[in-house]
Amino acid sequence: MARSSHVEPKKIESIQLSECEGAIQGAITVVKIVSRQRVGIERVYDIGVVKDHNFVLNNGAVASNCFNKSHSMAYGYVTYQTAYLKANYPVEYMAALLTANSGSQDKVQKYIATCMNMNIQVEPPDINRSNVDFTPVDGKNILFGLSAVRNLGQGAIDCILKARQEDGEFQSLADLCDRVDLHAVNRRALDALIQCGAFDKLNPNRNQLMQHLEAVIDWAQSRAKDRATGQFSLFDQIGLGGDENTSEDNNFDGLPDPPNVPDFEPMEKLKLEKELLGFYVSDHPLKAIQKNSRLLAPISLNELAEQPEKTTVSAIVMLSGIKPIITKKGDRMAIVQIEDLTGQAEGVVFPKAYERIGLTLEADARLIVWGKIERRDEQAQLIIEDAEPIERVQMVMVQLTPEQANDIQERNRLRNVIREQVGENTNPKVPVIGVIAAGHQRQFVRLGVQFRVPDCNSAVNALVREGFPARPHALAPR
């Protein structure tokens, strides 16, 4: 972003910005260093100083980051700019951030999740609306940029945008193939556009478009050859003669009818979409349970790196890859790739855990997993100790009045009822959620892991007998 003394607020739609998190962290470090200098704790010199390199603080620690004043000022200035834009122009800011990081799938997925939390919808690619970069739409949504679609080169994008600008929106797949250079927009590029949903507004049946594509390409190439050799049909010669419908039909004279086939299954469409975009955009297998999942797994995968090592966490994930391994002792284990709405991570299932949960480890399975955070090569990974399909996950919802929630005797009584249900069980999985209701407002409180119970129905019955209204609640419909 160009540095200037004044930014016209209404003209920053296309500004490209780098992530501000590093700048913020840098600014925090600078503040700490400057503070030490001012109170006389220890002087810290910039690396560029020829001599007197004093990096040791009076507590014996070595300064981890040493800036000169101009470096500090630059970080602070960029931090202020990015924070201002995100606060005042969130859609434009996030569109620029996605464009600047379009080459990194992990970052784009993370920022799409951020958009969701900001109530900004990232729309799938649209052949008649998408431009090269991510684009703000109506001040509320962001339209996916064509440059982020795999197998779609810059030459193909330029050709499509030029045809659209010169002759208007495309009316169909055949119309696009007839108007663009099929050497630039080749079969691979057209496959990518169909499978990522770019033609959904024209024909939502992606399977039909894929089945029809070969015939459409042959038809369009034949027409291009005729034009190149000066051979035209009677209707090409007379232009727009006749009524509008006749003209449109004859303009596609000789085009084979599309096959009458059903569309792909929803999960198949999403898998193909992910292959071309690197992540789900039109939908996500975990999206329907997003709100409920926060009760059971408050930590998202993009937050794993921020957690201390050996911390026990739970996560609602989808298995995107499984690599079975046989150890030297002949035991089975697995390395799995897991993902959620915010990002991806690696998980390791050692032999003891694999004996219990091996059968649940299937591609595209939606699971709740429990495990500990471990760092390997400076990357956080999850040592998975247990897992369960989300279709089998249930919660105990116990309703409390504000008076009960503030009464220590009532809380102790509730604790005793739950503890009796746990008994000697060493691996209870069913969480208990407190619902504090007052009028039309409800507050959900997730009880700690020590209050998980082994059986949902038994716990509900015990709570009801003791005067605590309770009910079972499924995480996801079966």
C-alpha cells in the first residue's frame, strides 16, 4: 500500500494490504523495548550498529527483537493503517487481504473463516461477475476472484474478461465457448470453471455441464473453423433477422442437446469444488453444526499454534486425508489430515488409540476428536487420543434459573448429581451444558471435562429426578 498523509475513505476498494498481525506483534515488541529504555532497565541497540551490540537485559535474558526508531515507527504506522481500514471498511479490507494472500490456501481458508465471523459472505466464483481478484459486492459480500481458481491461467482469465466486456454477459456454456479462444480457455480451464461453481447461475447442474462439455467444445471449434475459412450459415449472414427467439435458436444451430442426467450429490460437488479452490466456498460439511460445535470445541484448528504444548483440547473436524502406518512392532497407527472451517492441521493416532478408534477413521468423516497439542518442526499437531462421529455425539442440556446459577448450594447439588453419574468411568464423553434462561435470553455454559457423563439418557433422568430440567441434545442430525 502506498504511504500517504491522507486516504480518501471511499476510494480504497482495490487497495492490497498484507496481514496486519505481524505488524501488531512488531508494534507490541517495540513498545516493550522503548518502555525498558525509558525506565533505564537496559539499552537495546539495533543490529546495524557497528559496535556496542548490547542485547542482554538486566534479568539475564537476551532481547529477541531489536529495532531502530525508524523501523519501529514504520511498524506502528502500518498497524494503525490496517486497523483503521479493517474497522471502517471491513468488506474492502478483507477482499484486499484475500487477494494479497490468494497464493496461500491456508491463509485464504483462515481469512474466509474470519469473514464468516464478521458476517461477511464469500460468494463462489461467477463467470459473469467475478474479476481477477476478490471483489467487494454491495458493501456486504466478497466475490471470489478468478485468479484463485486452480488450472485457470492468466491468459484464460484475460480472454474471458475481454469477451465479457466486449459483448456482454455469457448466456450459457455454449455461448462462452463460441466467444472465447479455446486455445487460451482450454478443456482444463473449462472443467475448473464448471466444478468450482462459476456456471451455477446459468445452469446449477454441474454434472450435466461436464457431460455436455465435450460436445460443446467440438461444436464451438467447428464454428470457429468455419469463421476462419469464411464459411457462414444463412443465419450468420443475415444477422438478427426474424424474432428474438428464432435468432437465438439459430445462433446455436447444430449444438447437440445436453444429456438428461442428475446433478452430483452435494458431497461430491463439494469435493470437486475443494479440488479446484483448495477449500469449500459454496458450503462446508461442518457449517450446519458451527454454532453447536463451539459449545464442545471452543478451540479452532487455526488456534492450535497459540495453545501451550501438552494442552488437552477437543475439536470438531473433518478428515481430509489418512495415511495408515505399520510400526516396527507390527502395530497399526495413522497420520491424518484434519480440517475445520478455519484451517487445517495434522493429527497423529498412535497404536493404543488406533485400536479404539481405527474404524472411525474414514475419508471425509466428520468427527469430534480429543487430544493433546504437540509441536514438531515448529508446527502444532494434535496427538489424537479419542474420536467419535458427530452423528453419535450428544449433549446433556440442563436448564438453570439465574437464581440457581448464583446459589452455591444449588451448584453443589448439581455437581453431586453429575459426579454420581460419572462414577468409576474413566472415559466419559458426553458433555453437560448449562442453559441459564431469563425471559427470552439464554446463556450457555459448558461445564468442565470432569463433568462429562458416560450415558446421556441416564444423566438426563437423574437430573430431572433432582428437580433440574434436562434434555438430551444431538450435535448433528443423523
